[in-house]
Amino acid sequence: MWAWRVAFVAACALQLYGVYAPGEPGPGIPIPGIDKVAHFALFAAVGFTGLKVGVPARWLLAVLVVNAVGSEFIQHYLLPHRDGDLYDALADLLGVAAGAWGGFRAVRTGTTGLT
């Protein structure tokens, strides 16, 4: 279980860095839409690992949804080198849904994965 806790903390840290860094995080890969994939993956990882470690789903998913939408407003209005993007928020929300689906499924079936 300790490995899942470490994974959850790492996923949270990466997500917060990814959405709140003052400049565009990452290496700037010139692949169209790659940032949407990153948004999806960051939110899915937090949702999945949070459910695996036993964070109450109601709180975890509510915080992730608020963060998905709120981070885009913060990027648009408070971070001068970032832009809020409706499609980023959509990718975030789809990531929350995918992470929740996977997390609920893993918890229900007792899939352990990491030890």
C-alpha cells in the first residue's frame, strides 16, 4: 500500500506543477494536442491513485472537478504566461472520469498492481 501512497503523492505534485507552473511546463513537444493528453493523464493519475489509497471518492472527485475548471480560470486570469483553455478543462474532466472509472474498477475487483 505504501507504493500506492507514494504514487498518489507524486501524481498530485505533478498535476499541481503541470497546471499551476507560471510558464508552460514540459519540453514543448511540437505534437498537436499533446498538452491535452498530458492534462488527461495528470487528472486520471490523481483520480486512480487517490481511489486506490482510499481517499473518499466524494471528496477526491469533487476536488478534482473544481481543480480542473478552476485551474483554467487561474491560468487565464492570474498566470501571465499561461492561457486558460476550455479544451484543457475538458481533457481534465475526461481524465477525472477515466481515473475514477479505473480506480473504482480496481478497488471493486481487488486488483493490487503495486505492493
